[in-house]
Amino acid sequence: MSEFFKEIGKIPYEGKTSTNPLAFKYYNPDEIIDGKPMIEHLKFALSWWHTMGGDGTDMFGCGTTDKSWGESDPTARAKAKVDAAFEIMDKLSIDYFCWHDRDLSPEYGTLAETNAKLDEVVDYVAEKMKADPSKKLLWGTAKCFDHPRFMHGAGTSPSADVFAYAAAQIKKAIDSTVKLGGMGYVFWGGREGYETLLNTNMALEQDNMARLMKMAVDYARSIGFKGDFYIEPKPKEPTKHQYDFDTATVLGFLRKYGLDKDFKMNIEANHATLAQHTFQHELRVARDNGVFGSIDANQGDMLLGWDTDQFPTNIYDATYCMYEVIKAGGFTNGGLNFDAKARRGSYTPEDIFHSYIAGMDTFALGFKAARALIADGRIDKFVEDRYASWNTGIGADIIAGKADFVSLEKYALEKGEVTDSLTSGRQEMLESIVNNVLFSL
């Protein structure tokens, strides 16, 4: 096996005063926090598609970095990707990885041949995992969106033949996920949406998507899959309108079709902002509804307006994210998958490491800041006090179901004007508290 990054050793933790670009400043995988090491709290994952396959190609130009891994034969290249990925994970102290099926092994001639080649690579991954039991599959998924057969969708295609093909591909991806001990399986509706309603039977498409997901759950459980199923919301791209627009939309879909007990959310930061939400908003909606599962850690560029999948460096977003994760009780089967890619102009092998170090340090600092905010208690106490009227008197009666419109009208008539019951929201003060806590670390 070749060493692909001979000039780069194990990335050390050197602390916040370090100026070494190939060292962690905040991420110390061995630091014990609340009884377990930071590496277990954060559960970072390598994304196979961006890291092992993304070569900088965009709609305006060809690739700028070589991701052939020294191999011209597709099968040899797929195995070389495995070797390189495990080297990257080892040197960055990353325990988890995520993939689409076609990231692991490309399409060949027939579905049968493609499946056989995928099995070969999955077996090779399994050998690597056996040699290093610390490496685990966070989740797998099927790439049912890039091939021309999926131009009008997969589970929502107007063609029943395409639906059947997608089901077969998803079945194989689930088989591979289970074989590698995957802790989750993700549905991202890459082309599950529409460009115009003039040619779309939206009701049938959503009914069929629900049928596909139900089949997937039934099959996976039948072969022993114990992990979580996730849906990854996204409002647009590549379709104009995707059916998994945001967490609230997905919740409505799941509840309509009786799938709400089977699925949790895989929240991506850049998808949240594309939906005109904050990252924290999507996490809060998931947490409040008991469907928080996993995270795709990245960020977008608000001046560009599309899914740029940049490595996360915004400390505030990471802090608010980890605040929600901690409040949700931490990760169970989920984790922080870096669905992120180095910029097209950051094209050297070393840039892979610079990118991950930046993202991992950002979330390590965000984790510490979120813990400090919670321990500080001022924000939680402010929120508690702001809603104190719901604990006694008329508020407690409303919550207990003791009030109705008649009794509330009587209360309001007797009370008179109620503006004196309002208090300032103190947004600026609270944001100052965040700064105070963050910059005290």
C-alpha cells in the first residue's frame, strides 16, 4: 500500500498559541470532557465524495486537483481511494466516514456488474476496518441523482421503471451499509422535486417517495439494520423546488405518511441558509420535535447564494450548533460529517489537511464555547424568566387545559390593557453575553 501524503505526519494538538498550520489549536482528541474524550463528543467524519473524488470541477471549468490517486483503472482507483482515505483519517484523528455508493465504486455496464464491483470495494473497506477497528461508517447512501436515468427524479420519477431501478440501487446501498456496520442511512432527494408544475403530478410523486422510503425501512430492518434513517433537507439545487425543503416541511411529509417514527434529520448548514433559515433554526426545529440525528458540517457564502459546501470556519455558527447538540443530549448514531470541499484554488494535497484542521478546530472551539454558555447560565435564565408567566396564574391554567375562550375573555376584560406584562427581549445584551463568554475561553 502506498503512502499518499509522505510529507505530512500525524496532525498534533499544539494549543491556541501555535502558529503551525499543520497542527490543531483547539481540537484535542484525547481531552477528557464530561467523562469522555473530545473525539467521542464530536464524532467527526470524512466525506468520501468531496475529499476522495472532488477535483474542483464546477460549472465554469474543469478540475484543478488530481484525484486519480495514481490509478487509471476504475477498480484500482476505487481501492486506492480507500487507502488514501484511511491514511487521511488516521493522520487527522478522524474515526468516521460517509459515502454514496457511486463514490466508493463507479457505474460499470449493467447493474449486476456495478453491484459486483461495489461488493469488491466494500470488502476492501471491511478489511481496512478490521485492521483498524477505530474506523467506523457513520452513514451510507445511494447516489440516485447524477445519472441521466434520474433526470426527472428517482423515487419521484414519472417512470415506474426508474423507480424500480432506484429501489434496486438503494437496496444494494443498504446491504453495503449493513455489511460495514453503518450507524445510519441517509435519504437526500437530489432530484426529488420539480422545475415546473405544468408537467408534474406532485401528489403521486410524494406518494411514491413515501412508498420507496417505507420499502427501504422494511428491508433494512429485515436484514438486521439497527441504525438510524435520516432525511437531509434542502430547498433547491439541483431542482428548483425540492420536496425536502426544510426540517418543518419534511416533518409534515413524514407525519402524513406515518414515517415519523422511522426517520430523523441530517441537518446541513449550507442547506439551512439556502432555505433562508439559520443553521441553529433547523437544528432547533429538529431538536424540539425529537428528530435530531446527524449533521453535515459546512457553510455557504451568502454573497454567492448556492450550495458552495465550504469548510466551516464561522465560530458563532459552530457555537450555536453545538449548543443545540448538547441540549439534545449529544450525538447517538449521528456525528459531524464534513460535507465540505477545499476551494477550487486550494488544489494541493496539503490543502485537504488545512481544510479539515480549520473545520475541526472550529467545531472544537464551538463545542467549548457552547458548554461555557450553558455553564454560565445567563442566557438560559433569561429565557426562563421571559416565559415565567406560563408557570403560574392564567398561563398555568392555559397550559393545563383549564382555560377556554369564555374564561379567557373574562380574564382579558377584567385585566384590561396587557402591554405592562411585556418585557424587553434584550437581544443586544444576549449577543454581548455570547461574545463575553466566547472571548473568555
